[in-house]
Amino acid sequence: MQGLLGKKVGMTQVFTEAGDCVCVTVVQVEGCVPVLKRTQKKDGYEALLVAYGQRKAKHTNKPMQGVYSQLKIDPAKLLAEFRGMEIDDEEMGKPLSVEMFKEGERVNVVGVSKGKGFAGVMKRHGFAGHPASRGNHESFRGAGSIGMATYPGRVLKGHPMPGRMGGDRVYAKNIQVVRVDAGNNIVLLKGSVPGANGGIVRIVQRAGSKN
């Protein structure tokens, strides 16, 4: 197993042996347990199903209660699949530890970015806006022309427009592991990772990563 789920606690700074100050993100793992193996023969693909955290039964809907009943586990906060990963049968049902990562190696982190609500084109896409000089009238932060009057006479798909900003799945690659605290099940990652404090992130070891 080369991956797990964790909770983003926040950011802080640590000092290296050389005296350099390094900004890090603190990720704490709370009850990340592998509960099911999916196989090519039975499911058509190979993956490992992991349950993270705990959830009260009264806050779990009936379909998910049936899923947890089949897995013979208590309701979890989140179920996630890790494809292409293997684990020994003896480790099934046992919480994963941050000891799988080593200081200095590189990992990939996946999280959901902060939601910023409805935003205009200047904030969302970096538009320059209209000239704020004489002649402009109430369109300083507008998008301007978005289509054409002749062929094809419509707004093309993918055109940058105002809309909801943030709340997207973000992949942060090649992030260095600064420290690993096995006692508190905490890993410190260099720099920032996607998501707000308290959000769930997925940490996966990069292929061919070296200490």
C-alpha cells in the first residue's frame, strides 16, 4: 500500500538541520482502514477500498448503511478507492500508518480546492477589465463580447464566463515529505496542498520516488 487519506490540519513552519525555515502543511491520518479488495475476476478491475473516519449511524442514509453492513464495519466518514495498489491479507481491517512514507521522498496530493462562490471574469479568469477612462460606461469589470453575429452565431463551448469559483478537484504533484510523526500519525508536506483546513486529502507515493 502506497497511499492513504488524511485531514489537512493547517500550515506551519519547521527548521531543518541546516537552519533553513521551511513552510509545511500538516496532514493528520485518523482511522484510515482498508476494508475490501476489488479483483479483476470479480469486479473487472483491481482496487483497494478504504474507509476513513467515523460517522454516526443516524447521519448515514439507508443505501450506505447497507454498504457498511455488507462490509461488516461501522459507518465511515468517507469511502475511497485506490487503484493499482496491493496489501497483505493480514493488514486488511487494520488502520494505515504514515510510516509508509519516508522523509525526503515525493508524493502526489489530491484535494478539493476552497469554494469562493460566484465570481466575475476578472477574479475567476484574470481578465484585465475595460479601460476606466473617459468613454467607458458601467462596464469596467465586464467580460465584453462573448460571441459573434455571423457564423456560427453562438457562444463557443469553454468560453471563460462568470460562474462559481473553486470547489474543484486539484492535483498537486511532486510534493516533498519533510517529516513523518508516526506517534501522532502526522505527516508534514513541503508547501501548500489543495483544500481548506479540515478537508480530506489523498496522498499517494510517486512511482520511482527515492529518499
